[in-house]
Amino acid sequence: MTVRGFKSFASATTFDFEPGVTAVVGPNGSGKSNVVDALAWVMGEQGAKTLRGGKMEDVIFAGTAGRPPLGRAHVALTIDNADGALPIEYSEVTISRTLFRSGGSEYAINGTGCRLLDIQELLSDSGLGKEMHVIVGQGQLDKVLHATAEDRRGFIEEAAGILKHRRRKEKTLRKLDAMSANLARLSDLTGEIRRQLTPLGKQAAVARRAQAVQFDVRDARARLLADDITTLTTAVERDEAAEAALKSRREQVEAQLTAGRTRQAGLEQESAAATPVLNTARDTWYQLSATREKLKSLGVLAAERRRHLGAAEDAPDPSRDPDRLAGQAARLRSEEAELDLALEERRIGLETAMEIKEDVESAVRAEEQRVRELLRATADRREGLAKLAGQVAAARSRVESAEAEIGRLHQGKAAGSERRSEAAREFAALESQVAGVEEGEESLDADYEEAAAALADIDEQIEELTAAQRAAERERDSLTARREALAVGLLRKDGSAQLLEAGLPGVLSAVAGMLTVASGHETAIAAALGAAAEGVAVGSADAAVAALERIKADDGGRVTLLVAEGTGGTGTAAGTAGAALADEVAAAAAAVAGAGVGRAQVDGPAELGPVLDTLLDGVVLVPDLAGARSVLEKFPALTAVTADGDVLAALSVRGGSATAPSLLELQAAVDETDARLREATAEGERTRFALVAAKAQRAAAAQAESDALAALHESDARLAAVAERLGSLGATLRSAEGEAERHELALSVAGANLEKEQGALAEIAARLARAQESPEEADPSMEDRDALAAQATAARAVEMESRLALRTTEEQLNAVRSRAAALERAAATERAAREQAAQRARRRRFQARKAAAVAAGVEHVLAHVEASIELAAQERDAAEELRAEREVELMAVRASTLELEVELAKLTDSVHRDELARAARRLRIEALENKAVEELGLTVDHLLAGYGPETPVPPGPGESTDKWAALRVAVDDSGEEIPEGVPFVRAEQEKRLKRAERDLAALGKVNPLALEEFAALEERHQFLSTQLEDLKSSRKDLMDIIKEVDQRVEEVFSAAYADTAVQFERVFGRLFPGGEGRLVLTDPSDMLTTGIEVEARPAGKKIKRLSLLSGGERSLTAVALLVAIFKARPSPFYVMDEVEAALDDTNLGRLITIFEELRESSQLIIITHQKRTMEVADALYGVSMRGDGVSTVISQRLDRAPAGA
């Protein structure tokens, strides 16, 4: 619990109550009981007197001499709800209450604002009710003792959690009593309204019919009038829109025509300038692409050669270094000589040891034989001849086994020798094979290098042919594009093209296509001919007239016609000009350097000869303006034309910078381009055939290079396989030699074993014979035999050591000899192989460095070439796109200009139509608007909005039997009103108007207010009837609920009372040993209202009235009643304020025992002055008050010793 500003707790103070017993101690007046008051207050206590105050604002800190008063009191109580005792979904519940000095109050549960009732109902379910029986404050015991029987019942009901249900029941019954009077009054009012409905309903029916007819008349008139206005308005708007559109279109066409003509001139200039740029971009791209392909092929070849040459050969085994092997072989040969000397010494030592051993063993055998014969003869006689016979058989069996083992070892030795010989033969054969493979390796290297060089040569030839083919293709594409562009330029969008397309009789062809001009003079001849150069040749004057008439009829534009009549011309200049001018032209051509006769530079069909003679009569071609001026100064009658197309005569001069090539120039360019295109196509075909043949040669060369490389790899693989097989055979040879040595040693051991077993057999057989023949004798002496046996043992040991040393030396010698020979052979072989590998590696390294350098250079150059190609491609694409756009746009602009001229003429005649018709419609609309205002009282806007043709016609009021239909409105999902009715039809509305006027005349006089009065009265009757039924139903439901609540309260109270009565008798007996106390119902027959009386009789007394008990006995009795309730219906915690103050030491001890029992199920907060009570506490809070009048708290947790300690 946190207290701030409550009574003497001016500062925020937090109490963390421990499980078990918490004792709050301190001197009188320090504020201990304020802790109890804070708990009661935050749990909903509303009585100021209960909180020991005169009014509720007394709980706010009032201030002291040293501290000012506070404006509010705040207490927050936090309850652990992990067990779910409180009906709320929180494991921890914080209840807070704040009171402001202004009178305002706030309640909250877990920080959320709530009502006081919410807190009381939340706590009542766990036994913490409004009566606060869990808080036993000062004077509370007297209240319990002086309480009535009904008040004591309230304590138990609160602990059982049913007090709130009783309060609600009482409140509900009071409401039901108030409801009865209203119910009777409502029944009388409903009956009176029902009697008034019948006569008023008849009048309402007539009024309803009249209302429907009047609605139809007004609605039909308004709709017909709105339809007329709408129709006329629409026609006027349509005419005005058409007029505005025509004017706007005419302005647009004029602007478009002006812009189109300007754009056409600009596009012609741009198209002429774009062609050289495009040709340059294409040439650049083709050259760079060829360079890139050549570099790529070179890079691939270099990378392949570097990959092949850079593939490292298998590194020689460091352990097989020739010098190292030779050194090892030399050391082994030296060791072999040493072992030969040691072997000879071992043989001499072995022979000596064997002789000594033989001598000693012979003596031992003789002695042992003598002793054995004596002993065995005696033993044999004792053991019996049968046992000796069995030993003889066993000895024979062992001898046979030893002989069989020796035979098996001989066979294994022979097989090992055979394997060793076979391995040695194969090893020698493979060594010779390695030498042959290495010799073939050099020839394979040479073959591969020769094939690779041939392939590189063919690749270089293919690259040259590919470049040549691409150049030819570029030239062909460029010329094709130039030919197409020039052909487009020849197509002039004027009368000439239209005339040629018409195919009229007598129309020959375009003049430019019929003439052939000497190279270099195209511009000059075109300037000299003027418009005739772009004209059309016709066969006669009649054909020319017919052609002009056709052009005019089709509005095809202007055209120039050349009439080819007569056959006097030959197509050349000889004899065609007048004699005087001809002489002057010849003289001028001779006088000016670089000048020439104009007619001599043009050739054409015979029918055009006279025309050309006339057009070019007196024309002299000069290089420049200076030459033209010289000609005119000397021969003023002539016409001088410069190479740039400037025409100078005596009376006129025309020229300047060229804007677009003439048709003659274009035709000459087309002819030149056609010739170059044929040459480029032929060159491309020749290159293509050569490239196909070269590619076939390359395929063969590539196959040869691949075969050579495969053979080289195969040879390397064979060499590696032979080396691997040599290693395997060496291991096999060493294994066979070791096996032969093991068999030899095993044979020697088996031979010794056989000799031993044979000796044993002979000995046993002799014993058997002696046993059968010799008589019994006494045991012989063993001393001589033992001494000889010791000497024999020592001799055998020496002999065995000598034999082992000899065998070891022999094995070492053989191993060293074989190893030395193998190392010598391996050193020679390895030395030869390394020399050959070094030579191959030097050649490959040199070639790999060359290939790597070429590849690196190609990569570097190729990166720059790729970037250049990308830029060239962008420039080429941009140029092509620009030229195509200009050509397409130029043709479109020319066609658009013609169309716009025609359209402009048509639009000019359509601007002033329909003005009289529009004026008449406007007058009609004004008349209809005045009629709507006069007859219907509607402006035109309201008329069209409510009754326009697009508005559905609603059903009339008389067409529905539902009296509430007019009040219902259909809406869609978004709440918008859905229009009802049928579409507007003018004929139907006219019929509707006539029918409604007849019906209205037939109805006569009508009460217009009856309809509204009847609707209001009927609605009120229906409302009251519904409310009356709801009240009756609610009353019945409430009575049923009250009955169920009574049953539940009776059950819960009966159980709680029974448990409390049992606990009271037990607790009273413990507090008053020998005494008797019980609880008695005042009316057992009515468990809903009965009270509870307390009977108490301490030991030795006969009185039962509480008023006759002593003060301490009365306090203990009250405590007994409260503790009984606590035990019967436990609550989470209990607060007791100095309840033991009036008890003596004995009774205090009994009460403390009860406290310890309550500790097990609930928390106890005890305000006390008693030391014994403090001793049983789990935690202590000390409250003190300093001179400033503010309570201060300190706390101490106590470590209680276990029970019985």
C-alpha cells in the first residue's frame, strides 16, 4: 500500500506487507491507526465518522507549523491475484482512490478510471465487502457486541460474498413498486386512445386518396414541363458547342498549316545533311566490328595455346632424384662389401659353434641315453607295454605331420621364386618400354606444334576474309541505304508524281529519269534547265493540255511539262542551236579556262533532243563566278552557269547556297550508287565463297590439331601408366623376395623339428623294445647327466646365436645387393627422363610466355575496341533513327499540308449556321420557365432537379396499401438513398395527368388534417401498447431473477452460517477453556431474513447474556465471532487495531495462538503495543511522529525460528 497526503502521512509512504503477520507499532498518536483508516478508505469506506473524522476532507493532510496543507489525498492498494481470487484477468490488481480538497474524487483499477461500485463489487467476491468486517479497528469490537441480529447476519453474508446480491435485490424491488403505478396509468391511457381511432380512420382514408391524386396531378405537370425545357436547352447547347468547335478547328487548321509548311522546309534540309553522317557512322562501326572479331579469334587462340602449354607436367618425385639414388646405391655397395666380410666371419663362427655343440651333445646324448634307458626300462615295466605302444604311435603321427609341413613349405618357396622371377622379367621389359615411349614423345610434340601453327595460319586467313566480307557488306548496306534515301528524294509530292501515277496517255516519264548528265556537271545542268529538270515529258501539246486539266481537276498542285515533238533532235548538241549562238558558245568555251558547252554535257532520248536544244541554247558551263563574269563580258548574249549552280545572264542572275539537290543531281547520284552497289555485291559474293573454302580448311586443320593433342595426351597417359606399373612391380618383387626368405627360415625350423620328432620316435621305439627285453634295475645316478646337459645347453645357445647372426647377415646382404642394383637402374632411368622433361619444359615455358603476352595484349586492346564499338553503334543507331525519322516525318508533313488546305476551305463555309433556330428555341425556353414559376411555384433549377426526365417517377401515395410507405427510404451499403420508381415516359405521364384530374373532381370536399391526426394517434397507440407489453414482460423476468437470487442466497448463507457456527464453538472453546458458546438463528424457518444471536458462557459461569460479561470476556467473545467468520470464509487479509489491548497475559496468549492459525491462510496486519504480539510477527513497521506532525515509518523483516526450535 502506498499512502500520499492521507492524514498524517504527508510524504509518499509505501508499506510492503509480508506473508503472515505484519505488526505496526509505535507510540500513541504517531499515526498507527491511520494505516487502518487508509486501508478502509481505499477499499470504499464512505463514512467520515468511521474514519475518525467530521467530514471526508479531513483525511487530507491539513498541514503543520512547518509544512503547508496538501490539496489531495491518495492511497493505492496492490493485491497479489496470482490465485485468481479476484474476478479480474490480472495477476496483480492495484486499487487507488484520490480525494481532492475541492470535493472531487477519483477511483481507478490498474490505472483505469472506474466507479466506487466497481471496486466494491470486485472486492466483495473475495469477502472484502462494504461492511469491512475484515478491518477490526478501535471500538470495532464493541460494535460487534452491540450489533443487532440482522447486523451479525450481514457480517456472514459479506464474508460469503452475497451481500451485494441482497443489496441489488432490495434496489430492484423498490423499482418494481414504482413500476406498478406507472403500469396502471399506461393501461388506462391505451384504452382511451383505442376508442378514438375508429372515426378518425375513415376521414384519413378519404384524405389519403385525395392526397395521392393531387400528388399525381402536380407531379405529372411538373415532369412534362421539365421535359420540354430539357429538350430545348439540350438543343441550344448542342448548337453552341458545334459552332465553337468549328471555329476552334478552323484556327487549329490555320496554325497547323503554317507550322507544317515551315517544318517541311526544315526537314528537307535536315534529311540532306543526315546522310553523310550516317554513312560515316556505319563505316566506323563495320571497321571496329571486324577489328573486334579478329582480336577475339587471336585471344581465343592465344588462350588455348597458353592453357595447353601452361598445363604443368607431373613434377618429378623428389625422392627419385638421380644423384640421390646414385649416392644411395654407392652407399649400399659399400655396405654390401662390409656385409660380405661379416658374413664370412659369421660362417666360421657358426661352424666352430656347431662342432662344439655336436661334441657336447654327443656326450649328453650318450649319458642321457644311458640314464633314460635305465629309467625308462624301469618306468616302462611299471607303466606297461600298452602305454609305450601308444606313445610310439603318437610320435609316428608327429613325424608324419612334420614331413607334410616341410613339403608344403617347399611348394610355397617354389611358388614365391616363380613370382619373383616373373616380376623381375616384367620390370626389365617395362624399363625398355619406357625408353621407347619417351622417344615417341618428342615426335608427338613436334607434330602438335606443326598442326597448331597450320591452324593459326588458317585462322588468320579466315579473319582477313571475314573482314573483307564485312567491309563488302558494309559497303553494300551503305549503298543500299543511300539508294533508298535518294529514291525517296526523287519522289516529290507535287503534281509531277500525281500525274505519273495517273498513267494518262501521252505522258512519257520524269525528265530527270530520261536524261544522262556528264559527271560533275549535274548541279550546273539542273540550274540551267530550271523547273524543266523536275518536270514531266509528254508526247504532244494535246497530251500536255489533258495533263493540266487532270491536275486542276484533282487539285494536285503545280507541274512543268516538256513537249517532245518532232524527230529533229539526236540527243546531242551538234547542229541544234542557232548558228550565231553556237559559234559564240564555242568561242566562250575556248576563251575561258575550264569552260564547256552546256548542251554537250547532256544526253537523252531522241524525242527530247529539240527541247534540250532550245532549253540549253547559249548555255556555257564555267567553273566559278569569275569565269561566268568573263563570259558575260565578252559574250553578253550567252548564259553562264557555274559548277555550284549559279546562273548568270545579261539581265538576270540567280543562285546562292543550295538548299536541296535537284532531281538531276539526285538521279545522277542514284545511277552512280546503283553501279557501286553492283560492284559491292559481286565483291561480297567472291569473299563469301573464299570464306566458305577457308572454313572447310580450318575444320580439317582443327581436327588435325585435336588429333595431335589427343595423341600427345595419350602418350603422356601411357608413360604415367608405365611408371605406375614399374612402382607396383618393384613392390611385388620386394614382397616375393621377403616371402622366399621367410619360407627358407621356416624350412630350417621345420627340418630341425622333424629331426627332433624322428629322434623322439626312435627313442620311444627303443624304450618299448628294452621294456620288453630288459629286467628291472635300480635307479641310475643323474649327476653326470646334469653336468653334461648344462654344457650342451650353453653350446646350443651359442650355436643358435651364430646361426641367427649368419641368417641375418645373409638377408641384409641380399637386400642391400638388390636395393643397390635397383637404385642404379632407377638413377639412370630418372636422369634420362629428367633431361627430356627439362627440354620439353623449356620449350613449353617459352611458348606459354609468348601466348600469355599475346592474350594479355588482346584483352587490353579488346576492352578499348569494345568501348569504341559501343560508341560507334550508338552513333550509327542514332544517325539511322534520325534519318528515318526525318524521311517519315517529311512525307507525313507533305501529305498533311495538302489535307489541311482542303479542310480549311470547308470549315470557312460552316461557321454561321443555325443562328435563327437557336434564337427561336431561347424564346420558347423563357416562356416555359415563366409558366413553371406561375403554375407550380418552382424555379427552373428546382424543377429540373426534382422532376427532370432522368429522375425516376415515384409511385403515388394512393398506389400502396402500406400507410408507413412514405416514411421508408431505401439506402445502399454506403447510406445513400436509392431512387424508387419507373423511368420517365412522356406519353404515360400525359395519360396520368388526365386520369388524376378526373379522380380529383370526383372526390368532392376533403378534411386535409385527418390524415396527420390519424397517423399520430395510431403511432402513439402502437407505441404505448408495445411499452405496456415490455413492462409486463420485464416485471415477470425480474421476479423470476429475484426468485433465483433468493434461492442462491439462501443456499450460500445456510452453508456459511453452518461453517461459522461450527468454527465459533471451536474458537470459543479455545479462548474460554471449559466454556460454551454458540450461534443461534432468530427465525430458522426463514433463512432469507433470520438474524443471528450469540450465546457465550465462560467456564464457571451460568450467564449467557453478553451484557453481563466482563470487558475482557466481551472482547474475546467478539474476537471469537470474527475469527469464526474468518475461518469459515477466509479473506486474503485481515486488519486488527489493538484488539488485544484489554486482555490479560493468559487470554493474550490464547489470542496469539488464534493469530498463528490465521497466518496459514491469510495475511494479518495488527496494530499493537503488546510485545508478545510483536514476537509472533514476520515483519515490523514502526510508526513515529516527529515535531513537524508528519508520520515516519521504518520496517524490519524478522527471521522467525522454526516451531519447536
